[in-house]
Amino acid sequence: MGITRLAAEGVRNLERFEIDPGDGINVVFGENAAGKTSLLEAIYFVSRTRSFRTALPRHMIAAGREGLWVRAEREGHVVGVARDAEGTKVRLDGQDGGSLSEIARRFPVQVINNEHQRLLLDGPEVRRSFLNWAVFHVEPDFQEAWGRYLKALRQRNAALRDQQPKTAWAYDEGLVAAAQAVDALRRQLVELLVPYWLRLVKTWLPDTDLELSYRPGWRSESTLAERLEAQRTLDLQRGFTNSGPHRADLAFRCGGLDAQHRLSRGQQKLLVIALLLAQAQATKERVGRDLTLLVDDLAAELDRRRRQQVLEEIAGFGGQAFLTALTPTELEPAGGGRWFHVEQGRLRPA
């Protein structure tokens, strides 16, 4: 079950609204700048307490307003998130100060938009961030293990910068233990993702030879402990740890080469959408909870046939999804579900 009620006020150009979304497909259509993406942003904000469009949440606040608030109900839980000049305030099930990680687990969302092609085009840190977020939702122990690893890494790096090798090496045992836990959980997640991802890309891109692999952050022919020992001189010279889960990556290959150099923009988009849908499926299989998908501007760079294939997959996923479109016919193959029209900031059922 997805979000059953959503209300908000003060979000960009949207007027105050309260809607009852459907548990499946929800299509939000309207002209450019009408407020479609702002609706998706509001849903994302109530789950993550931040925006996917700006690093500064205050930019979400409508002109002339002192603040904004968003409230959502799902599976008997109610979360409210407000933002004003004093900062962000959270309320979960009537209690102030709900845990951000608990809210993210109870109201999980996944954005699918053109920015996500950065997963293919940008550096490893973008893919690591995605990987960590994906593991967080399916492996309860990940957050603690990742926290232990980062603490040990910071301590080791501080000793390296201060040119204190004996102190730095003393952190190796704890660093390796935490790294092994992080690596094992990441590998389990990738093993869940890959079969589903492969099925989608083989259906959508049948003439391409695509591969997805996980790189742990050190050479596969050695253990991390061995790698750390072998790189001690290098680490001391550079003042930081050169190997470990903080250097992990996901590699996309097409015909043995980097996929970004072999695929068109539309093909790149399909590859990334397949990854995000695979992550949603992994969450559903592992913890029995559907992600709410926020799909913005699906039509961009995809022809009608490809668009229909993606829509059919989203509908078959069985979870809740919000999709934006310029016109109702743009996403007509989505079939049933609920339709909402946004016009000059006014959101209403269609």
C-alpha cells in the first residue's frame, strides 16, 4: 500500500491541496511550470526531509510565504514535515522529532527523472550514494556497519595526515571488520538487483550486450587487509586511505566498454530506469514494502514504444507511482489508476 492521503501548503507555486492518491498509477498532467514536478518534490520532501531539485530546502518555500508543510498518510502512519526560517521540523504519528531513518523506511520513495542519468555519466560517488541508499532499505544492519566503517576511516585518515603511522595502522583491524560487513551487505543487494535489471535491459535493449558488476573498492585478487598493508607507504604519502568500501563502484559495460560511450541518450535513460526499478523490486522482495515511484517527464528522449514498455513494467510492479506528463494522452497506456490535473498551481482530480 502506498500513500493514501497527501496534503501540503507553501510548496513552490502549488496552492494548498489535499488529495487521495490511488494505490497504483497516478498520472499528474499539466503544462510546463504548472507545478507537476513540485508535487513530486513535496512527496519526496515528506520522505527524505529534503528536495531532489535543490540542496537548499528553503528554496522550496513559495514566494511570499514564511514556510511550508507537507503531510502524508501510509499504512496507518502519519508523517508531517515543515520548513521555515528556523529549520526543518518533523512529526511522526503525533510525536515531534521522528527519526529521519524511520520516516525514510515507513515512507520510502524513489525518484526517476533525467537527472538520474548521472548514475551512468558521473563519478563513482553518485553510484555509491545510490548503492548505500538501496542497501539501507533492505538490510537493517547496514546503517550501523557503515557508521562504524566511516568512524574508523576518519580516525585512520586523521592519523595519516598527522604522519602518525603506528596510530593509523592500529585502526586497520576495526576498519577491515566494518568493511567486510558493509561489503557483504552491498554484494547481497547487487545479487538481488542484477537478475531483474538484466531482464529489463534485454527486453528494452535487445541488441546490446550489457553487464552490471560491483567493484568493492579494492583489487579482487587480494583481501582488504592485504591491500591496506601493501599500500601503507602510499597512504602515508597521500594522507588518506586509498582502498576500501568508500571507493566502491558499480560498473556498466556494453560490449566490454563503458556503457556511457556506447549508448544513445535514450538507451542510457532506459538502462538507469531499469536499475531503479530493479532496486524497487529488491526492496519489495526483501522487506515486503513497496517504494512509491516518482517518475518525472518519462516521455523525454523515449519514443512511444519505449515509453509504453516502461509504463507496462511500472504498472506490473504493483506498487504506487506518480508520473508527470504534459497531456493525458502522453501516458495513456498507463491504463487505470487516478489522474490529476495541475493548472497554474491548482491541483485537482481529473
